[in-house]
Amino acid sequence: MPKGKPWTAEEVKQLRDLINKDTSIEVIAGRLGKSRNAVYQKCLDLGLRSKEEEAKAYTSSSLKLPKELPSIEEALRILAAALKASVEPGLSKVEVQRLQVVATLARTYKELLVDYINYRQIEARLIEMEEKYERLASQAKGNASQQNNAPVAQAPTK
């Protein structure tokens, strides 16, 4: 059940017009006298996306990216802590959901890390094979030039 005052047809029209003009959610909320969340939810309901929301869909600037990947051990420690916390009595629904997210993220991280390690091994093997190919090609070229420069033995004349 929706909270707050229902949207009028005129407000929906104004919302569509403002979104099409790339107006920010905050400005739209101010003009229509609605909360930012109400405007955002109405955009979702109508399948509208502002330029700022589209930009957020492709970037995650709110996340601080680590310089190094966490080790398997570090991921396992986080998972172990979540497992230990999950058996504590009296957890709220939100805490249980958060722990489920941690477990899902740990599982996903493990799968992606295995793929990444396999990729790095394949990449290293490819580089090794390219270097070997270059050495063999150089050797073959050297052998070919030696054969071209070698004196040709002539058959004895009678």
C-alpha cells in the first residue's frame, strides 16, 4: 500500500517531462513537493530512468575498491565470522539477511577468484608459448639463411 499522497495525472506528466529534460531527482522532488524516494519509486514504477540513475547503474563510485584482491584466507575468515554470528540467539531479521548476503558474496568471490586464477594461468602459459614460438622462428630463420649462404657443391667434370 502506497504511503503519502497519491500521484495525480498532472504530476506524472510533469515527472515524465522533467526526466526527459534530464532534471535531477532532487530538483524534481522539490518542484513536485515529493520526497526524493517517492520520485525515485515513481520513476521505477513508470520505467523511467534519469541520467543520474543511468550513470549510477554503470559505476559504483560509492564503493571503495581495494588495491589488492583479498586472499582466500581473508574471505574464509569473513565467512567464518558470519557463520559464527549466525548461530547467536536473538538475531533480528535484518541481521540474518545481512549474514545471508555475506555468505552469498563469499561464495561468489570464491567462484570468481577461481576463474581469475585459471585465467592468469592460461595467460602465463600463452606468454610462455609465444616466447617459445619466437625463439623457434628465429632459429628457423637462422637455419634458412645459413643454407642459402652455404656453397653449393658442384659435380666433378670429366
